Amino acid sequence: MADQLISTAVHEELPENYVRPEAQRPRLHEVVSDAQIPVVDLADPDPAAVVASIGEACTTHGFFQVLNHGVPVELMVAMLAVAYEFFRLPAEEKAKLYSDDPGKKMRLSTSFNVRKETVHNWRDYLRLHCYPLEQYVPDWPANPPSFREIVSAYCREVRALGFRLYEAISASLGLEDDYVKRTLGEQEQHMAVNFYPRCPAPELTYGLPAHTDPNALTILLMDQQVAGLQVLNDGRWIAVNPRPNALVINIGDQLQALSNGRYKSVWHRAVVNSDRPRMSVASFLCPCNDVRIGPAAKLVGEGAPAVYRDYTYAEYYGKFWSRNLDQEHCLELFRT
């Protein structure tokens, strides 16, 4: 099965099982290339202004970039460099790590869910569970030699940033600063190291088609040289152009539910290009499987009924993985 990895060969033509039906293609010429998603400077000396900016971004876009976020720039550079090193490993070494089982805690795989798909996506990825680190790191790749040390350090910094953002998101909703973190329980942390090789026909396929994230919060480290992330805003696909040293934040489905629909877990997708490969590192904060999730009681009342019923994250995640990535928003299955 590992011969399905697309990073182990150079492709002069797009294989037929990656070609999207015409109605499902990305129409790259229609993408708005010069739009700006919100940018929040976490070093702003006015904390109330930071909270207000994050609240507005969560309402209007569901995505924002953060500057002065506290994750060392040299660690971000090292994270991307070791990710590229990993995907340059010999094919036979990568094949040892390959799995198409979505239940595995550590796996190298391709596309999204190759067991179910009829059309594949132009992506290979390394999926890692990251919390608690001492439990999972021993199973991570031992090559490149610096992989475990660099990725562990990056995971710690990103987790701390995620919890800082939770405080601001809670405050922006008028909730106690610790509300989101407390409500979602002792949270898991996952990572997807996404590699998008050069593609011979980028207008016919996706790196990942339109989807929302099933988790609570996503922190994305983007390749500074190659854009590929696009976000749906007001019915238009807009390109997210990486700001130097910024991280991209997006609201996941669980924060949309917790906010009673005020904050948006928006559709986003990854496109590919024919000129050069692209790397991205997505870190996900995820609720405990057994914690009950639903609209915050303070956000429900006269004129603001609960939009979603309560559910466990395990129930939600099971439904998410049982569907195709680009089907209707999974939260629609949990409306009251």
C-alpha cells in the first residue's frame, strides 16, 4: 500500500484517480489573490484591543494570523526544515511508517482517507499524537536524528500558545477567561505534517478539498515561500498569503458549537502548484473524548436558543471520519 505515497516519485502526468470531476475543480482563476485575512499582534500593549480583534476575526472570517505569538522564529524554521528532511528520506524507509488506518496514533499516509475515497488528494502527510509527549514521542520517526527533539519543542510552544488564545476567545465571548480550556477538559494534541509535491496539473485536483476542522483550534505553520491555503469568505475563495513569522489560527467545529454559532468554523482548502513543493504543519487542540460539548449556558437565552445539542467529542469525531471530507458541515448533524 505504501506505493500510494506520491512523495516517493516524480510525476510528469496526473494519475487518473486524482482528477476531480469538472464541477468539483478548484477554478484557480476565480480565487481572490489580494484579500487580507485579519492579523492580530499579540504584543499589543492593550489586552482589550487584542481580545476585541480576535473576537471580530472569529466572527467575520474564522481565521486570523498572529504576530508576536511567542513561538521562537528559529524553532519554526527548524520545524519546517526537519519536515522537509523527513519527506526526503528514501522511499523504503518511509514505507515502514505507512498506514491507511485512521485510528493509528502515528502514521505516514496519503490523501485523506484512502479506504473510502474515489478521488484522491495530492498530499502525503505524517500524523502524530503529541500529548502527553512522553507517551507518544518514543513511537515517532527516529530519522532524521533531530526530528523528535525539534518537533517536541515545537509542540510544547504551540500548546502554550493555544491556551493563551483560548483565554482571549473566552473573554471575547463574555465568558470567564478559563471557560474554553476548562470546558474542553484535558485536551489531546495532534499534528499533521503535510507535504504537497509539485503537481503536473494543479487545476484538476486538490491538496485537500474544502473542509472544516473537527477539533477546537488549529494552529498552522505555513511555508513562507509557497502559498496554498484558501478560505471561503462571503462566497469567495480567498488566498491566505503568509505573513513573515506569523502563525495562522482557525476556529474548529467545537468552538463554533461552544459559541452557539457566533464564531465560525469556516470552509478552507489546500491547492497545489506545478512549480515547487509546499509544506505545512497543522497543530490541533482537541477536547477529551468523553467531555460533553454544547453552547455555553451564558450564550443561550431569550432570543438566542441553543443552535446545537450537547454531544461528546468521541461521538462527533466518529461521525466526522465516517463521511467524506467535503460533505456538508458535520455540525449540521448536531443542530437542535
